[in-house]
Amino acid sequence: MKNRKTTCEGFIKTVKPTMLLAFLLTIIGISNVSAQNVSIPNTTFKNWVLAHVPHPASTTNITVAEAAAYTGTIMIGGSNISDLTGIQSFTHITLLNCSVNNLTSLNVSGCAALTTLSCTNNNLTSLTVTGCPALTAIYCSANSLTGINVSTNASLSYLYCYGNTITSLNLSSNPLLQYLDCHDNALTSLNIQNGHNNILSIFDATANSSLSCIKVDNVANANSYIDWSKDTTSSYSTSCALAIEELSNQPLVDYAPNPFSGSFRININSFLFDNTLQIITYDMMGRAIETRNVASTDNNFIEMGSNYPIGIYNIIVKQGEKIQSFRLIKK
């Protein structure tokens, strides 16, 4: 049997120079990847990382491997940081507190071990939390967020997102939700129907003047929970098809009186009345109790409600792509 040295020499002599070069470049490339540095452009953030994440004392950078090996927490609140580029390389941190900074966007996707994220009091307009299956708590209040997608965060238990401009919030994929504070936003759509509303101990959706319907598991239960808060102009329903914002700057109809005791009158605005108009009345259980289809040749004045029991009713008016909603009270 030939010895190993002879065999290796024979291989090197017989292999083509181009193949040998490719082989050596591959080895060098693998070595470079394993030692690749994390890009951290913000000086303050980088200095914190160098002071807390283990790395050779002779280096002034953190490698991808060193970042991934770090299993501690990152506490950089109130540090005047405007950029957290590089945070996604810290895949095994469990807590990130970057509140009270100057961040406008934050992406922690891929931080698979992250359980708690606190990013309150920034200037965030974008927050990405996908790829964080262990995330149980998000504190993102007092920012400029218009939305947040938590559909992949099945472990989420705490969401504090008040003081933003969020228009739509869907928590139907978060069955472990226990605390939700979304007050003082611009919500027009809110879905908390996740099959486990019974464990949602604290719920606050007040100060959302455009929110007319909140989708829940059970209306009677929702109304009975003493620590659930909403505006008086919004209601709970198991189907929020009725909670549609007016899509026209000009109302389709005018109505009076409100409250009413006998019937109420709807005045159809003739300058918009160019095709069939539909009027649907829903009770507080979300059931459609009356539907009227009005043709353009019909009278522009309609009397309704004389046979309605005492209660609160949501009225949806549709004409083409235009939709108007309002609430009436019969006493």
C-alpha cells in the first residue's frame, strides 16, 4: 500500500491547475464565511456589543459566529441610537430593550430565541417580528406604527401597542394572548377572535374613535369581562362585516332622529343616487334583521324601524363601491 504522502503528491501532480485553484478558493471562501464580521454601522450600538459580547481582545469587530453564540440580553435603552443594523445576527438573545431611542425601523426577524422585545418611545414606522417563535411579550407603544404583523408569533401573551397610529390589528393567530393594550390608535379593524378570549385578562381598545366593531369569540362573554375596555361607539361581534368605514367623502344618506322612538327617516342624497342602493340593519348580535334595496326610480325618503324592538342598531348603506355605516338607538 502506498503511503499517504505519496498518494497526496500523486493527486497534486495529476490534478489540473484550474481545478486545484478552484479547490483552494473554496477552502478560503469557507474560512472567510466562518469569520465574517457582523455589520454594525451605529457606533454606540457597536461599542455596546464590543463591551458585552465575548470576542478576542485583539479584534474590533464581532463575527457572525460570535454574535450567534451570545445568549444574553441586549439592554440599550436611552442610548440615542438611530440604527440597529446587525441585531438579526444575535439569534440567541432572549431579551432586547431598545426603548427611548431614535429608531425609525426595527427588524428582529430570525431572532428565534427572543422572548421579550421592548422598543417603546422611538420613532418607529416599521416593526418586523416574523421568525420569532418564542416571542411572548412586545412593548412597542409611543411610536408611529401604522400596523404590526404578529401572525407568526403564536406564543405571544403580552402586546402593548398603544399610542401609535395603527389602523388594523389581527390577533386571531395568537391563542395565548393575555394582555392587550391598543388604546389611542387609529383602528378601524380589530380582530381578537382567537378561540381563547377567556384568558385575555386585560384588554383596552379605548380612544379609537373610528372603530365600530371588535371581532370576538363570544359577544355576551366579551360584554361581561370587567377588565375589558372599549369606546361606547364600538361594539363586540362574532362577525364584523358590518364594521366597514365610509369609503366616500360625501355621505350616501342622512338620517334622523337619533335616538328614535317610533321610526327613523333616511334621506338618500340624490347627487350620489346613480344606481341601486342597499340598506342593511344589524342588531347588537351582528344579525341582519332588515334589508332594503332601493332603485334609482324610488322615493329618496325611506321610513324604517317602526317594528324594531328597543335597542341599538348598526346600519350599513352600500351603493356601488361606496359604503356608509352609522348607529341608531331606539328607546
